[in-house]
Amino acid sequence: MFDALARLANERARRTGLLALAFFLLAGAIGGGVASKLDPYGAEDPATETVKAMNRLEDAGLRVPAVIAVVEDAPVAEPATRQRVEHLEREVRERGDVASVTGYYDTASRAFVSRSGRETYFAVALKTTDQKQSQEDGADIADRLAAHEGVLVGGPAVAQEQVNKQVEKDLRMAEMLAFPLLFLLSLLFFRSLVASALPLMIGGLAIVGTFLILRIASEFASISIFALNLTTALGLGLAIDYSLFIVSRYREEIAKDGPGLAAMRRVLATAGRTVFFSSLTVAAALASLLVFPQRFLYSMGLGGSLVALFAASISLTVLPAVLTLLGTRVNAGAPRFLQHRAEADARPAQAGFWYRLSRFVMRRPIPVATASALFLIVLGLPFLGIRFNTVDPTVLPESAGARQAYDTISQRFPPYHDTPIWVDVEGGGPAAAARVAARVRGVDGVAQVAPPQQLAPGVTAVQATSANPFVSEASEDTVRAIRDLPTPAGTTVLVSGATADFVDFQGSLAEHLPIALAIVIGATLVILFLMTGSVVLPVKSLIMNFLNLSAVFGLLVLIFQDGRLEGFLDYSSPGAIEQTMPILLFAVAFGLSTDYAVFLLSRIKEARDSGASDSEAVAIGLERTGRIVTAAALLFAVAMGAFATSQIIFIKENGVGTALAVLIDASIIRALLVPALMELLGKWNWWAPAPLRRLHDRWGIDESAPAPQPQ
């Protein structure tokens, strides 16, 4: 396959380049408006009690508030305020998409009046139950109401729409910040203008390809808007990383024998083969997210795995074609002060910084390995105190209207009425519903229970208000206690609402996590075994990946849960970590860490297969990949770290967490732990039982460069 790719690049270079240009234009045209086709966050698991209960209640006619309008400077006792509020309510109620409007003047409930008595709000329920349509209707209502002075508009539908717009804005900002910095870093690492432009060219192609992939996927499945940021940054980062390795190897090969088919064969048989299998590790890790039923997670898994394979595809087809067209001109445009370094980089010696560092480490492997491992363990200790939260309007910046409305209701109005507990009572008639309501009223932590509301024959809704915040252990205990209540004979009782949703979300994640772990661990073991022929190196890589992840999780707790860098990163700490973040970061960081392990181990094995001793092979491998892996990590960290500028806090968490993971992996793991442990284990690094050795001999991946062939 790789020989065929080399011949394609050599014989069809110009045609491949033209096809890539046509694809770029087509993908940009089709995928450019992808954001409008994507759906909201999506935390629902259809198998949970929460979703089943709410679906049944909605089928029976229940419509929960989608829009909340807070009217400021509105003393409710004054006739002018009543006239003003009723005018606003009438304006909304007359719309064809509105199911109901509820407020103080309709119900006389003090829950709609602030503690000072100078603000009130009314809730708008929509006829539709479709999330996307609800967003559109809610946004239109918000635009009309916000035109009135002293009115703040929020609610779930409005918040979701504002999050979508913020995600698009953050993506544009991240790209504007990342590309100039990526170019400067590429120039520093590649030492030439032409070579430094190639990763950005492939990265740009990856971005429009990502848009197209998500656009096509949205026609067949419901894809979360939040997949847009991650997959775009992932596609950009991986394309840059892969092109970095291929361009660097190409410059090495043409420095030996000049450009041509033989050089390209050696490039694709070594670096190209490694890129291919590295992309499989990333794709497999991200594909593990497909086991989760939540739209947010499976969208990341689908988009991320496809983008990883796409980034490798263009790096193995388009990039070799461009390199063939350039030939030695790939080194053109080198600033004078970098020319000497460019020539030295193309001819890696055995006396460079990374070679000397590996020798330093391998002379004292036990102290280095112990100190490095302890440092990562200490960094991970704060993870033991992690707390979780969920996505609500507080993920928006404080300037967003939905965030302001949410904060106003939370701080000034009787608490927790906007996050009720819903109980679906089916069968048994009104008497059974009344008994259920009475039992719910007696549960510890329930502040108030509204009279049962019959929605349809045999279906009744009971609404309860918790005495505690919906994301709290007390409210979770209250929901569990309600679910444990005895039910009247012939009656089915299901519990839903914000707290129940949070409880069931965590239960769903815990249920599906072992399968995801098995996929990631299994794929890592298999791919690294095929790469190395060893059962020791894959297990060692797993251990180092877990050390890396624990350090990253600990730093995330320090930064975002404890609020250590609020001023620097421009956010307000929610005092917890979004509950899907550890799972998402596990998949992304695990795949990327294994990706870098493949690059390093492939060069170590190549040197060992060429006759170098075990220690010498490690030193040679690190010398030939150390600068490249570090450069790749920095470039990837910039691509992902640009999302630290996001105004959506859990996107900021993801950007910072991924950037930390690749930087720790490229420094402490690859530069210190790997050579130290390789030296300690010596020849045992390459051990495998005889049956597995025979299996590898037949199916393993040969990383040694082929001998030059006649052209």
C-alpha cells in the first residue's frame, strides 16, 4: 500500500494537487454552514428513567418552560407594573408557537416575585418538543422581548441558541489566534518558509474536510454543536503533526540521495506507515466514545475518529504529491540565521541534545524514573477531590442575556423553582396521584409540592420543588428517596427533572465507561504489539498514559474547580468540573499519547533492527524524534490551547486539558520516563511469548526502511 502511495505521488503529483484544490473548494462550499445543521448539547440517555418519564409527560401534553422573561424595576403591587407585564405576556401568548404563558398575575404565586418585590418573571412554554425548533422559536421570542427596556430573557431554549452562537464565535477567534502562531512556530521548527507553510496547508485542508464530515454526518445522525470545536482543533492539530513527521523524514531522505521515487518510498514506508497506524490509535481511542448514548459524547467520537483518519489520509496522499512537486525546493526560503540549523536537522547526528539527554537519563534510570513518576502522581492528587456539575446557562459568559436572566432568578427570587422535580403518575386515577403527591411531600428535602395536574386520561404530573440546589448531594438523595417510595397498587411512578437527569446522567456514564475503557486499552495493546512485537512495551505505555492522565486531571481540578487561574484564563470557577470532561479527555489524551509513543518507538525499533544495541537504539530514536515530537506537541498544544480563549467554560477546560496532556507527554514522559524505563528493562522491553512472536512475524508492522529500488 505504501509503495503504491509513493508511486501515486511520483506519477500523479500534479493531478493529486488539483484534486485537493477542488476538494478544498467543494468542502468549503458544502460544509461552510455546518453550524446551523448541528443540534444542541445533548445529555440524554433514552434508556434512563428521567428521559422515559419526561417523554411520557410530554406525550400527554406537558410543556415545561423554554423561555423565561425577567421584568426589572417592576414593583408587583403597582397597577402600572401589572399593565406592563400583562402587555408583554399578551404579546407572547398571541404567537402560534406558544403553548402557555405563566406568571404572577395568572397564578398569584410568590415564586414569580423577587424577594425585594421589585422584579417579576413569567415563563413561556412552547408547543414543540423538538429541541432545534424550540431553539429557533425561543430565539425569536427573546429577540422581541429583549427589545423592551428592562427585560432579561433566558430559559433553556434561549440559552442553547446563545451557546450555539458563542461556539461559532469562539471557533473563529481560536483560528485567528492559532494560525499566525502556528506559522511562526513552524518556521522555527522547519527552518524554511516553504516547509513551514506545508503543515498549515494540510491543516487548512483538514479544517474544511472536518466541516464536510460533520455536515454529512448531520444528515444521518443528530450531531452536537460542541463537536465542531473539538473536531476542528483535532483535525488541524493532527494534520500538522502528521505533516511535520512526513516533511521532516522527507528532508532527511533527500539530504542523503536527493528527491525521487526511492526517497518517497523510504519516507512512506517509515514515517508514512507510522502516521497511518498512529491515526488508527487516535481513531480507536475516540471511537470508544461511540458507546455512550449521549449526543455530546458520541458526536465527539464519530467526528473525532473520522477526522483522525481524514487527517492521515491527506497527509499520505496530498502532502507526498506536494513534496514531489517541490523536491529540494522544500528547503527554500530559509532565513540566513536558520540555514545552518536546517542542514543539521536534515542529517541527524548521534551527538545532539536529545542524544545526550537520553544518555544522561540512562546512566541514572532509577532516580529519573522515580522522580518523574512521583512528580506526575503528586500532580494528580487533587483529582481525588473532584466534584462534578452539568451544563446550564452558567457556561455562558456573564454578558449573555440567558446567563443574566438565570443569575437574576437564582440570586433574587425564591430558590429552585426553575429546576423542579417532575413525577409521572400513570394509572390508579386521581386518588392514586393524590397519595403519591402526599408521599412526595413527606420526603426529606422537598420544600413544596403543587397539586397533581391531570394531563390525559390515566396520566398525571406531580411537580415538587427541592429545598436544595439541583446539583447537590442533598437533592440527589431527595430524588432517590422519591424513587424508593412505595407506589399505590396499579400505578406506575417515574421521576424526572433537573436533579433526576443529573443522577441518571452519571449512572449512564458509569454503566458505559467500562466498555469504552476496554476499547481504548485493547486497541492500544494490539496496535503497539503490532508495531513492536513486544507485550512489555504496550503495557508500559498504558501505565505511562495513565500517569499522564492523572496529572492532567489533577491540574484541571486545581485550575477550574479551585479557580487558581481565573484572571489569567478569564473565567469564573463553577467549583466543579463538567461531568463528561474526564471521559472526553481520557479518549483524546490517551489517543494522542499513544500516537506519540508510536512515533518514538518506531524510530527506536528501526535503529534496533538496523543493528544498534538496546541502549544505543533508544538514544538514536530519541535524537531523531525528540525535536520533532516536541515540535508536534507544541503545535498541537497551540491548536487545541487556542480554545482556552473560549467563553464556554467546558470548551475552555477541554482546550487546556488537551494542551497539558500533549505537553506533559512530550516532555516528562517521552524525554525522561521512556528512556529511563527502556534502560531498566533492557532486552526485556522486546519480550513476547513464543506464540505471539510467531503471530507478529506473520502480521506485525515492519518499520525498517526499504532498500533503494531502481526508478
